[in-house]
Amino acid sequence: MEEGMTEDDVLYFQRRAGAELELAQRATKPEVVAAHHRLAEAYLDRIASVEPARQVEHA
């Protein structure tokens, strides 16, 4: 797992990504939709960066 990243951190990033995707769906301006998608992607990227380490820990 990424240095200093806890399971709580991963859960936080998952919740934030979901919230950003919901906000993107509700937004009406293309630039706002894009901004929410970029934020969701950033949160998901953080999760993806630790997934290989998490799988090894749970093996």
C-alpha cells in the first residue's frame, strides 16, 4: 500500500470518486461536468496506485 495510505484513505477516495461522478451527472454545463470527471479520475487514480499492494497484502 502507498506509504501512509490506510484502508480508511482508500474508502475515502472511493466515496469522493462516487460523489464527484454524481455531481457530474447533475451538472448542466460541460466545463463543470468535465471538472467533476477530472476530480473523480484523480481519486480513482489514487486507489489504482495502491491496488497491486493491497492484493498482495490480502493474499
